[in-house]
Amino acid sequence: MGSPAGKYQIVADQGATFSRVLTWKDSTNTAVNLTGYTARMHIRNEYESTSFVLALTTENGRIALGGSAGTVTLTIDATTMTNLFADTYVYDLELVSGGGVVTRLVMGTFTVRREVTR
């Protein structure tokens, strides 16, 4: 669990519901039990940006954790995706244990492809 964050490029479509399921596994390929964890993810224009474009958290319902299955489900509704400009952003996803240990699970780019039908 002390490994550096994985790098993962996300591509999402403007105007469409976005959903992605990730599974956190340990070095023995066993799902990490996420019971008692919270999660947070910020999408920003660039790493140095002081404000975020969009926040996904367990508190705002955009991230759901799957307990002993180790799954992390990211969801952004179609209306919110419509309001995101087509561009390439940066993000990272952090998981926080009940004891306050923060693990940056993945990071990378979040590309929104422009919608044609609207």
C-alpha cells in the first residue's frame, strides 16, 4: 500500500454520463477492503491550478466504494459532463482510511471529448 500512484489516462465524452470502476489490489493481487474509507478526486486545468474544475468525493456521491470488493466507482452525470469544456485536464484520486492514512491511488490526464449531438 506504500507504492507510488498508478498513472491512468481517462477519456470521457461531453454530454454523456461518465462511469468508471477501478479496483484497488495489493501486491498479492488481493482486493483491498475499503470499508471505513472515504475518497476524493479533483479535476484541475493544470497541476498548479489553485481551484478545481470538478470534485468527485464519497460525500457528494460521485465516488462509491465497494467495501471488501476493493472497487472505486467514479460517476459524473450527463448534465455536469455537458458543462465541462472539451479539453485535457489533470486529476488524482486519493483514498483516506478510517485512521486518516491518505493513499494516492491513481493520477493522470482527464480528457473530455467534444459533444456533436446536443
